Amino acid sequence: MSQHCMKLSAFSFALLAALYHTPVHAQETVNLTPVTVQAIAPTGPEENNRINSPEEKPSLGKTETKLEDLPASVQVIPRALLSEQGANMLRDAVANASGVNAGGQDSKGYFDHFLIRGLNAQIYSDGFSDGDQLSGLSHSLNGVEHIEILEGPGSALFGSGPPGGTINIAHYSPAPILHYGGSLQAGSYGALTGSAYVTGPTGVDGLDYRIDATASHVSGFRQLPSRDREVRPALRWQWGNHVTDLAIDARNIHETPDSYGLIYFNGTPIRDVSRNAKYSSPFVAAHTDFFRTTLDDQWTLSDTLTINNRFSFLHRSLDAIVNGDSSSTRVTNGQVVNRQLREQDDKDRSIDYQFEPVWRFATGTLQHTLLTGFEYQQQKLSTTRQTADLPNIPDAFTPVAPETSLYDVRFLCDAKHSCDDDRLGARYYSLYATDQIDVTDALKIRAGVRQDVWNTTLTPRITVPGRFGTDAKPLLAGQGDSRNDAPVSWNVGALYRVLPWMAPYVGVSRSHLTNFNGENTQNGVGAPESALQYEAGIKFAWLADRVVLNVATFDVKRDHVATAATVDGVEAVLFDSQKTRGTEASADLALTSQWHLLANVTHQNAYITDNPQGITSEGHRPQGAPDMLANVWTTYDFALGGLQGFRVGAGVNYQDKSYSDLTNANSIPGFAVVNMLVGFDKPTWGVDVNVRNVTDRRYISAANGAGGYVGQPRGAFVTVHANL
């Protein structure tokens, strides 16, 4: 390793070590001066910021099919685009795809939770899920190469999955050439982030390595501190006809939940207070430890057959003290009443094995890429929760939480205080096949089917009044409640290239989702959710792919949806049916060699079609699903004084009004946020000045049960990156 490389690596890891020992205090003084210094390590001069490039082969398709040949809406967001936007978290990235927004049911305000087309989405890392989705995880962009988004049901490929779609985070693989970089971020609201990566040969023939590490600390403009420590070492061994990848992903995440945000008053987040006003308890906290090992072997036996063996072991723990997000928490006579506190301790252990032979062959003139597969998943989840009543906040307009210490709080477990001490277990067996057929150069057909066999169990360790199992009998300590289900998921679609630059497509897909999670056990193990989507669209690519435009219309119906609600002052889970109809469009335009424009827009009509459990909600909007979403981002490169590499950029993120729960009693208003960029970029280094929320717009980013999450005020930051 060169002396320069050793100095940079030593600096980067010394920085990470220093950041690791940076303390986080819930009441630390916050510097609100909107000045930030940020560094994000890029990953190579070969990258570009084009989204949805027709030649891209997303890994979530599993058949190495190009985007232009897939009869479905799939979007790929490259790392280079995220770097120029100053993004360092997944939640900063999703606006680049049409139809995606943050929030939705069971969003607690301190982890990633997204809707696609108004319906829940699931997050995967390199094809493996994060475990119990409803106790979610915040995802950084540590070592992330790109983000893939499949819109609509994907159960035929991924098994149990929600109908909204799939977000797959794809990481970099080790490279055989020495390559390294470092980064530093310091900014508004106490933000500090250090990142480093190095990749290259180990000295053993065919064996390469890569290490990505990130450490961050943010005080937060609402005094909601967080810190994140991550390291991801990986090895790639190319031996014989095999390519074997081993990766370890370790994370230690501390966050401050803010379930209340700005409390609802007269049907909307309270207005006559500062956006820094806090209604949550001063000692709320959430701590997550995450450890995953993945092993992937690609064995090429011949031009006809490739066998993929993939294995993941995941261990995740969550310890949280968080305010309840019940809609019964409200402003009455100037006071905030019906406040509660939840203490939660979850542990999730999962293994996932996938055996996937991929066959390439011809039948007559038809060319097939046939993915076949067997998958076994085992998940064990332990969850312990209890609830405490909190005193009223005397003045909702100058809020000060009366509770000052956790020692003053009395946790209870009864019919009026949700609680549990449960052990959940799941075993999933799956057989599946997906065939990508090239009928001609113009006509492509894709069809897939999956047979799942699910066994899920719930064993309470305590008896809680008011809990009933699947047989309508009380759930008693030590007595298990279980389900056995065998759903069939499928999809079929066709794409026809009418002209070299225009390809209409149609598709239909059926999916199923197990109601296996730590949030929805009040009524035992629930029956699976199901969904059916119809989609039609047109893919355009003109002028050697300099102009890429995708348009789609969709109709998605989901049944037996577990939905949080408050009944007689008690948090409960109800099961309803929902439907979303809509149209979306996304464009990637290289207007000139210097001017790049990205834009997307989605119009959707999401509504409740049925709620057989007695709440009058038919025709209402689901939680967090806006009617309209629109985003635009543009950059222009230019020379100054004969020096190439300067760039400017600007963008707008727009989201329409959305509602807090299925009663539609409370809502958040629509908003538009303006962002800007001025920078200088070279293949090996660069500097950018980004400003977010340029107009300092006061806005609510997502609707929760008790209040709305507050969007970040104006903040400026400088990005310096090195890539050697």
C-alpha cells in the first residue's frame, strides 16, 4: 500500500475512533447556526448520476434482465446522484423514485418506514430482509452502490412481502485493484459524520477485500440526538468456476424517538408554537444493535446453468422508551391529555437460505432465462412491552413535559395498558420459478409463481386481559397460538417494443404477506394479507438513451390489512381492505452534455374499501398516503476561468395532504421544499455546497397517530470527497 494510502486510511479510521467516543446527551446545547461541512466518499470516476438507465440490470430481478426488457416498474438510484444531493441516509434518497414517500402505519419517527403507491414497502439489503419490519431500522448509505425499487407486489420472487413494493439496498463488491477514500461531515444542528472505505487484493490469488465504515452524530434541530456506528468488511474469492462473497454488516444505532412531533389541534398539527416545541418525554431513547453475516456463492457450471447459494444470519435487538402514538393523545381545554409511554425490548434472530439454479436455454426460437429456487427461512422474535400513563402537559402552546425521570413512571399491564411478553416463531418453506422469455427481439414475456408454506406461532409468557387468539379463545401464558398457511403468489407480464425507442408493457401480480411481527399480536397470529395489482405502462428511450421516460398506470387492491387504531382509548389492531389507483411518470433527461434533469410525478387515489370490525372508515384515506407526489432535480456543469468541473443544481420535493389514521380526523398539509447545490467535482476529489429547505419552509414531513413529524429547517453544508 502506498504511503499516501496509509496516511489517508490512518486519518479516516482515527476519525472514526474519535467519533465513536463522542457522547450523546438528550439535553445537550444545540447550535442552530445553519452551517455544515460534509464529506461523502464517492466510489469511482466511472460512476454517473443517471437514473433508470435502460441497460441497467437490477439484482432484484434475479435474472440479469435489463430495465428496458422488464414488464414492470423498476427504478434504480445510483450512488453518484445521491452524493451530489448530499444524501447519507436511505430516507434522503427515495424521493428520486416516483410514488415513494416516508411514513405510514406503525411509523414511530425514528426508523425508516416507506409507502410505495400508498401501500407499505419492505426493505432488503442485497436481497435479504431486515427481519421484523414493524420495528424498523434506519439505513445509512455506508458502502451502498445503488438503490433498487420494485413498485408493486414482489412476493413471487421474495416471499412474504407487502403490496407496495420492494426497496433493495445494493452494496459494493470488493475489487481487485487498490482503491480507497475518506470523508468528513460536520454541520448544522450538531451534525458530524466520518466515513472511510478501502478495497483491493489481499495477496492471495483471486481473493479481494473491501471495508466500509461510517460513524455519525447529530444533535438535531429539535434536540433529538442520534448516533450511528457501522462497519462492513467483505471478501470476494474467485476460484475455479465460483465467485464467493462473504460480508459482515455490524451496526450500533442510538436514536431519540419523537412519536408526537407537533400534536394535532383542530385537525392539523398545532400552529401557534415554535417548530422546536416538544411534547415527548425528555428521556425517550431507542438503541439498536444489528449484526448480519451473508455468504453468497455463484457457481457457473456452463453457459446453460448457474447455481446461486445464498445464506444470511441476522441478529437484531431493540431497546426503546417511546411515547405512544395513539390518536387518543390530544389537546383538550388547552392541555395535552391521554399521554402514554411504552417500554420495549425486542430481539430478532433470523436465518435465510436460498438455493437458486438459473437456466439459460432455447425452445425453438424462444430464448429462456429460467430462475428456479428453494428458500428456507426461520425467524425467532422475542418481545417484551409495557405501558405507563403520563401526566397531562398543562399548556399545549408552551409545552413542558412534567415527567423528568423514568423513575417517576409506573408501568402497568392490563386491558387499558397495552403490554406483552411474547415469543414468536416462524418457519417458511418456498419453491418458486420465474421465466424471462425473449420471444423475439421486440417481444418479452415474464412469468413467475411461488408456493409458500408458512408456519407461525405465538406463545405468550404472561396472560393479558383482552387478548384473544385465532380461535377466539383468550391468550393464556404458556399456551401457544399458531397458523399454517400455504399461499400461492404469481406474476405475469409482457413487453413489446413497438419502435426502437418505445415499449408498452402490461402486468398483473398476486402477493401475500404474513402478519408476523411484534406489533399485531393483540388478536393472536393474524391471517395473511393478500394483494392483487394490475399495471400498464410505456417505456421510452430516445437519442441514445439521453432521454428516458417511463409512464405507468396501476390498480392495487389489498385485503386483510392489519391497521393500528384506537378503540375506547385503547390501542388496537383492526383488519381492513384498501385500494389504490393511480398514474406515475419519471423522466431522466440529458438535455445537453452539461445539463441533466430528473423529474417524477405520481397521482394516486388510495382509500379504504371495507372495514368489517365496526369503524366507519369506508372511503377514507389510509394513513400517510398523499394524493400527489412530485420531485425534480437538475444540475448544470460548466467551466470557470478555463477550469472544468464546476456545477450548480436545484430541486423541489412536493407532497400533498395526508391523514393520520383511517378515521381521517387529523391530517397534515401539503408542502414543497426547495434544495440547491453549488460545487466543483473532479474524478478524484470535489467540493459541494448544498442548501436544504432554501426558503426555510415550516412543513410536516409525515403524519403519525398523535401528531406530525416536523421537517428540518434551512441548513447549508459543504461536501468534500476524496477518491484515490
